[in-house]
Amino acid sequence: MFTREWNQDIAVEVAKEEAREEGREEGWAEGIVEERRKNAKAMKAEGLDTNTIARITGLTVDDILRL
């Protein structure tokens, strides 16, 4: 039988790494949404209709109207 002693320092480091990873994922997701908004704004400036922009970008019609 194998037993492992609990180590608080290791537990703290694991928790910190998990938090960092979660932060990276959230930042990455926000970057994607921001890029979609940027593209939608450019499409809107080019005269594309709102429903087409929504279909292409995945943003809602309301999001696009607020740009």
C-alpha cells in the first residue's frame, strides 16, 4: 500500500497554478470576443446587414447594434 503525506506547500502551489490557468483561459476568451466585436464593427462600417454580421461573428444582433 502506498501512502503519501499531505504537503501544504505543494497544495498551495497547485492551487496557484490552477488559478493562473483559469485566468489565462478567461483572458483568452475575452480576447476572442473583443476580436469578434472589432470585426463586427468593421463589417457594420462596410454596410453589411446586422443579421449577416451576427451569423458570421456569433455575436447577438443587440451586441452589434450597440457597436
